[in-house]
Amino acid sequence: MLRIYLERFKQNRLAMIGFAVIVVLAVLAVLAPWLCPKDPLSQNLIARLQTPSQAYWMGTDDLGRDVFSRLLLGTRTSLSVGFVAVGIELLIGVSLGLCAGFLGGKLDTIVMRLVDIMLSIPTIFLILAVLAFLGPNIYNVMVIIGLTSWPGLTRLVRGECLSIREREYIQAARTAGISTSRILFVHLLPNVIAPILVSATLGVAGAILTESALSFLGLGVQPPDPSWGNILAIGRDYLHIAWWLSLFPTLAILITVLSFNLLGEGLRDVLDPRT
Amino acid sequence: MKDKHDIPSPAERGRGCRVRARWFIVVCALIPTFSRFTAGEGEYGDAYVDASIGDASLLNPVLLSDSASGDIAGLVFNGLVKYDKNIQLVGDLAESWEISKGGLVITFHLRKGIRWHDGQSFTADDVLFTYEKLRDPKVHTPYSSDFEDVASVTAPDAYTVRVTYRKRFAPGLASWGMGIVPKHIYGNGDFNTHPANRAPIGTGPYRFKEWKTDQYILLEANPDYFEGKPYIQRYVYRIIPDSSVQFLEMRNQSIDSITLTPDQYKAYDAIFEHHQRFRYPSFKYVYFGFNLKNDLFKDSRIRRALAYAIDRQSMVNGIVLGLGQSITGPFPVTSWAYNTAVEPLPYDPVKAKALLAECGWKPDSNGHLMKGGKPFSFTLMTNQGNKVRQLCSEVIQQQLKKIGIDVTVRIIEWSTFIHQYIDKKNFEAIVMGWQLGRDPDNYMMWHSSQQKEGQYNFCGYENPQVDRWLVEARETFELKERQALYHKVHAQIAGDLPYIFLYCPDELVAIHKRFRGPEVAPLGLAWNFREWWAPKGEQRYRIEMQP
Amino acid sequence: MGNYLLKRTLHLVPTLLGISLISFFLMQLAPGGPIDQMADLNPRVTPEVKARIQKDLGLDQPILVQYGRWLKRIVLFDFGISLKDNRPVIRKIGERLPATLLLNILSIGLALLLAIPIGFFAAIKPRSLFDRLTTVFVFVGFSVPTYAVALLAMIMFGLKLGWLPISGLSSMSWQPLPWWTKGWDIAKHLLLPTLVLGLTSLAGLSRYMRSSMLEVIHQDFIRAAEAEGLGYWRIYGVHALRNALIPMVTLFGLMLPDLIGGGVIIETIFAYPGMGRLGYEAIMTRDYNLIMAVTVISGGLTVMGNFLADLLYAYVDPRIRYR
């Protein structure tokens, strides 16, 4: 079974490219502190806004910091925002979805109402308000993106559960007296993993974009810690005199988010042959 | 009209006696000899498109508390007095005034024949009405404390207003720069929510015409203005929330005036093909303040040592690209209260170390300053959302590291910062800024009585001598005497160093080249806006007059 | 149908209540009070003045009392006054809502106009060159931060080429102009924001269309139609397309909050007077009543949108009622 998936996945060239890029990025993120040619945090006010050169591959920013090094370290920030946010989303979304879908009854009603409510309020207002009130920093950014993105996933997982619940082998497991939690995690979860995987991959892309939007509004990861979003947000103030400050972070975000999206779409193609 | 307020971060807007001062920025000069263009020389017509980050809120001088509203209200309303280009008080709606009974009574003689924009006559009743509203507890005005010492305001006749104070209060005269609102409009209905707050009727050089919320506010020249009709027919206040978009709009010539960042100001000249750049000192300053109740900073020698260790000139060069001035004391550089005789402390890390050694702080083998086995370290706090203050903190951190002091920078959300740390005096050192009014009275920041929670002497500065001078200055109307007192205050505070005063940034503005008349003065740039004009051939907007 | 309608209507109540709860208690996260912004460290505002204003606004009451009072008022559409300018909040929102709806309808319209054919053709020949190219294209559009696209477009079409205005909703001009000139002017101002906002929803819509279409194609009735020898275009262009479009209806309800939210950036950058910017500015100035109203109203609108979409869906696809 896995073999077939793998074969099918390999045929999807776009998804493969996306996957390769993500692997490279992940390696860069892990090794970033050792790879930076210059200290990404040290300021040099004399060398501010230098054009890209041999010394500074992607130029310097408004405080004379090396943009290339900052982008490298920013890979770490942006990817961790993506992964941690999605981690939180998965934790809440999957467990609520499984419980609601499998146990049904009152719990299901309550969870689904909650989902309806969360899906109705523009998430961005919740995120902005929380960050404006509690102060923006990388942890708050990760957590709040995660805390506001689960409803879609919950709905998805619940839907899948509902359709699997009635299948014979689950019914058999139930009559055999296997504990609910065992059924949930051993029998149900593996069968809904495919849509979860797709949704998580797309979720990482979304979280990275959200962080950059928050940075634009001044509520993302705060400098001096670099994130792609806040490098770009600084760049906009220097659009007319320092194109490199906008171009490189935009490319970084574009390539990464695109890769995750292509991978996600590829996974969907592979795992869900209906579509 | 150049100070824009910035919605994203309240802290970035200047603080302090900001609002009261704002009144005087826009108003035009009274005395014709001061201006290069006398009536009849300019050409009428055209529109002036200004840009602002945020929209106005209430176009009512008694209620407004944001700079956008202040910009507009400054063109629509007049006070009894105003500042001229050299920051001297002159008459506005009042032709003249007398101060009697040792400063307890001010008698204003109002100009006759002034009409509100709707044609009604302006009289002393309107002044009385405005005063009542300022003192009315139901009115949400941030200015009532300016008038707390007023015992009574009466109108002996329709063109005389007599103000009696409980005690002598020199800044009181300037507080009558407050825009006067029309009684016949506001007479009925709730003052706070009155519809006229969005469609104001004033006496000023421009009449309110239209307000499209979050798009623009449109004003039209007042043909009956008592100093003569302004040349520029229309004034447009466009709301463009993103500053990079504002800059694009400037390059596109869709806006005629814009506030610049130091980098924009220094951008290559081709960008300013159609605009002229102006630069003048602001009324704000940035400081590095101490908690004087903290054992670490009690000794003034320590503070002096830190002052020697901080290279303020390189700070000005690095942070505002040289577009500002380092300062020595608690007044803005352009204020008459600023004491130019006070010598700035030089950058001298060697002297700093020597002074610290004198106090018992000696470097260990790693170069860290130690005393009694403890390292010299403290936390420097500033509020989140103000880039300049964060940068200053980081520069201070780096420079003090060089002499062996370990500084931790903490950036805290505004409200928490104020209530949990500043108000409760729960800080060691801070980087903050003040934006000051045109009247130099700074009793609230330096008098020893002003240390309670929520008051502004949060550093805990106490000097009986300064206390006396501050009180005396409040009671002195004679400018020279008052100036002498503030010079003494300046010198004393510069010696005591409750703050290390860092610098006063410049205001940077670009204005379309077709306008003749902009001239930098101590008061700022737009003080003679009424006399600006554009030659017919260069005018960009054709305005067809409705009959 | 009547039964379904009733059940569906009853569902609205707890959802709306939940939205109001979240909106209200979100405000309690804010340190300090709403008047901090206007009063902090302004030497002219004494603590007494602050206390007075606080009392006037009812902010000295216990929190549950405040919620109860607020809920009672909002049921009657009284959202209080904005702390910024003392105007009724509902009127401020009323001013922005049409502008937001206009921008959103235009950009959804544009996105649909592109998404339906893209999804349709991509699904007819899955994994073809067309499919792949459009996939990459729509995802590139989706993957660039909106404000980067917006600024780039402004520089290109506004500054360099001079074809379109950069920001705002209309030009400054005071000559008596015929309505078509004015209309053309507004259209030019709307073009860039519509394009940029449309681009962000293009990816989602076209992929949804593609999978919806694929699902239909694999269904029996299409096979049956093929077996019957109906014409290619009749099968795909009419029967399949019609069936594939039905689930798109449900998408609207889900898209609404994203669109209002997406407006935060687009509206800020294009100086466009809409709801997103209103909400964002309210949050940054802690305009309590306004923040709560914006979240409640946009939440309420979404709920109503979903409700209508469901009804519409039940109407076009009767199976749904029996689920």
C-alpha cells in the first residue's frame, strides 16, 4: 500500500520539488546558527543599507545587519512558527474531531457549535486583538495562530470519523470490548491520517503567510529576532532606496509557501485518489 | 500640521503636553511685517493635499486628543491668543490683553466684527461657553486641568472677557490658545456627541466642507477671514494609513506634503523632483532615565559616569542619520527656556571608568565592573512599538558593555509598561521620550510633589531648589524673568542628571515645489500657511466655484 | 423543508451567543483600561479625570454585569459609541460595510470568473500541462504576501506606467463631471485592490472547483451519459459543470470571514475605507465598543451567510435535507 503511494508521489514532479525544497529549508533552519557568514544580530550603523556585494551577499538592512544571515536565521523562526502553530492545531483539531466524530451525542453537538462559532469570527481579528493586548512575540504568535486554526481541521476529522465509524471492523472492535481510547488511536486515527497530513502541510504554509501579514501590521515576531515577515516589513520602508530588503524575503516566503502548497496538493492527489 | 499620529502604536505618538501645543502649529502669523508675502502679491486658487496616517476623530478643540483632529481644528478654529513664529504669544481672537492684580486677573479685549463660518457674530458669550464646557464634569475633555486654577470668567461687555485666577499661573495665558467653539451651535444637545463635532463651525481661515471617514477631510478657504482670505482655495487631508504608500503617492504628485523618515529625507534627490524638503527641530526629546530611588543610581556620580560612557553624537548620527541634535537638559532645543550655556558632557569612557572606580566599581579579570562581589548590571526598559526607543536601548546596551556594565533590554507592551512598571516605580532604568508644549512649564515632571502613582515625576527627582524655581516660574509673567528661572532649572537638572538627555529629533517634511511661502521658523513650518500660494500656471487643481 | 428550516434557525441562537461571548471576553485580555490610550502620561489628564471618564462609560462595574448590559443592548443593535469619536458604533460600521461588500463581491466575482474555467479544464484533463501550469500559477499568487503584491502593483501600474491611481477611492477633482467619468474614476481606483484580493482567493476557489469537478466526473450519471452517447460538451460543459458548481455555494459562507479579515491588509495599504481596516484600527486604539461590534457583526454576517448558503444548497440539492 505504502509502496503504491510512494510510486504515485514520485510521479508528481511538482510535489517532489516542493518536498525537496522543504527538506533543504529544514536542514538550513537547523544549521542556521553555524551557517551564517555574519552575526545576524550585530549592528553596524556605518554599513547600513549596503547593496548586495561580495561582503554582503544580499546587502545589509537599516541597522547594517547582514540580510543573508538574517534570512538564514529567519528560516528557523518562520519554519518554527509554521510547525509549532500546526502542532497546536493538530493537537486540538484532531482530538476534538476524533472525540466528536466517534463518541457523538452531546459532545459532538457542543464541539460542532464551537467550530461554527470559531469559523464565523474573522480569525485575524482574534489574532490581532490577542497580540495587541498581550504583546507580540514569537511564542504568542505561534500559539495564537495555532489556537485559531483548529476548527477547519476538527470538522474535517469529524467528517472522516463519521464515515469510518460505521464500518464493520470498527463495529467488530466495539463489540469485542476493546477500550474506546484504543479504538480511537489504534483503529480510527490511522485511517484519517491522510487528510490530516494534507491539511497540516497546507497549514504550515498558511501560518508562515499569517506571520508575515502580522509583521506587516507590526504584530509579528519582533526584531531583533529575524523572521522573513519582519525583514520584509522593514524593507517596505526602504522600497525606494533598498530593493534588496524587500526582494529577498519575498522570494524566501514565496518559495517556501509554494513548496508547502505543492507538497500538500501532491499528497492530496496521492492519498485521495478520488480527486 | 506635520505631526502625524500613528495608530499602530500609541506610544509612538508623542506624549506629554502634546495636544495643547498642537494648537499653535498651524495658525498663521498675525503681524504682516513678519511675512515675506503681503496681501495682494500671491495668486488665489489651487488645492493643497496633505496626508495623514490616521483619520481625525472629533473636530472639536475642547474634546480632541489626537493630532489628526488637531491639524484640522487648527485651521477651522481660533483661540484668544496664539504663538507667533518665534513662539511669542500674540493676540488671535483677542486683540490685546492686560494682566492685573499681580497676575491674578487677565482681561482680554476681543476683536470686533469677527463672524463664525455660518455668519453669526463672535462675542464674549462664546468664550464663556467654551470655558463652561472645559469645566463641565460631563464633558470628556482632556484639558480641564489647564483651567483648574481659574476662579471665574466673566464678560463685562460683549467684547471683553475677564479671567480671574486663584493663584498666579503664568502658563495660564497660553491655555487661552484653546480653540473657542460657538455657543449658538452647541447650545442645545449633548456636547460630547454633538453633530457639529463632525461638521465644525469655527472662525478660522478655513471652513469645513466635507468629511469622508477614513478617506479625506476637505476644507475651503474662508473669504471673510479676519486676517484676509487664504490664497490656497482648498485644503485636503487625505488619510493614507501606510507610510510607504504615502511616499509612493508623493512621488506620484498625488499628495503635496508628507512627513519623512530620516532615510526618506536622505534618499537621492531625483525622488524629490517635484517636492522641496524642509527640516526643523521638533518639540520632542528622547531620554535615558533612572529610578533615583534605586540604590544603584542614587549616587549622582554613577549617573555622571554613565553619561560620559554614552556617545550621544554617534547615537544621533546612527539613529536619526544626524537629523537631530543632542541636548543637555529638559527643554526642546528651540524653546526659549533651553539654556544654551550648559556645556554638554563629552564622550569620555576613561573618565567614566575613573568615576565608577571612585564609587567602588572596579573591573574584574573579565572586564566586568564589580563591587562587593556583585557585578554592575541592570535592566533597561522601553515600550513596545517604538522603533527609535528600542534602537536607543540597544545602542546604550552596546556602549555600556564597553566599560563593563551588563545591561538587559526589556521591551514591554505599552499599557503594562505604564501601569505595572512606571506607575509602580518598578524599574531600574528606562528609555522614553517627551513631546512638550510650547509653554515650557514642566512642573509636572520635575517637582518633588509629582511622584504619586500616575504622575509624571516617576524617576523620583527631588531638589528643593528646583521645586522653588518651578513654582516661581509658574507665577512669573515677565518673559525675561521666567526665562532666567528656567535656565537655572535646566542647569541644575543637567548637573543632577536624573535623566541622561539623549537628543531632540528633527521634523522632516516635503512640500510640493509649486507652493510659495513655506518658511522654517522656531514655531515650525506651517505657521504662515494662510499666505502660501501657487502661481496660476503651476496650479494642479481647477476648482469651479459654485455660485 | 419546513422542519429543516426550523432546526437550522434554532441553531443560530447558540452560535450567535457564542460569538458575542468570545467578542466580549476577548476585550478582558487587554491590560489596563480603554481610556489608557487617550490618557496615559498626558500631564493634562489627572487620575481624577480618568476615573470620571471610566465611570461615565460604565467601566467600573463588575465584568458579568457589563456583559449582561452589553448583550441586552446589542440585541437591539445598540453597540454603544466609539471611544474615538463618540459616534454610534453601528453607524461607523454601516458606513464601511457597503465599501467592504463592494470590494469583496468584485474580487470574488473576478476570482470565480477565473477559477471556474481553470478548475473545469484542469479537471477534464488532470495532470495535463494546463493543469500543472495553472496549479503553479494560482499557488504562486497565493504564496506571495499580499502586501508585497500590492506594493509591486502600485509601483508598476501607478508610479511607473501611470495607468492607475495608487490608493484611495476617488480622485481629488471638483469640476462638475458627468457620472460616467466619475464612475470610471472609481472603477480605476477599485481595480488594483480587487485584483490583489481576488488573487488570494483564486487558488482556493480553483482547486475546489477542480476537485468538485473531478468528483462529479467519476460519478455514475456522467458515465451513463457517456454510454448514452451524449455529446462531449453536453456532458461536461452542462451536466457535469452544473453539478460541480453546487458545492461551491457552501464555500461562500466559509469565505466571508477570510475576506473581511483579508481586508485588514488590503484596505490598509490601499487606503480603502472598509471593515477590516476599521477593526484593525479599533484594536490598535482599544476602541472597546467598536472591536466588539466588528467581531460580532462580521461573525453574525457570516452566520447569516452560511445559513443562506445552506438553504440554497438544500434547495438545489434536496438530498441534504434528509442527512
